[in-house]
Amino acid sequence: MWQDPIIKETRELRNQYAAQFKHDLDAIFEDIKARQEKSTRKRVSFPPRKPAVIKKCA
């Protein structure tokens, strides 16, 4: 079966990153939050959107 090399590399990197935290999701989340706070990049946040009303057909 053919494997996309970009997908393979991405999954390997994700695995390496998760292994640093022994695959503990809470630790990974805390690291991501800490990196976000240190970042100098501008963050974009959009207000929540109202759900669309779908009319039922009779």
C-alpha cells in the first residue's frame, strides 16, 4: 500500500512530541498553552456564531 511521505513524517513528529510527555494529554495540553503564552505571534479569536435555523418540510 502506498504511503504519503508527508503524512508519514507528520505522524512521526507527532509521536516524538507526545513521547516527550509519555503520551499524557494533560501534559501536552499544558505545554501547548505555555508555548502559546510565550509566542509573540498575533492570535485571532472569532466570536461564536449563531446556529443556522433549518426549517423542517411538512
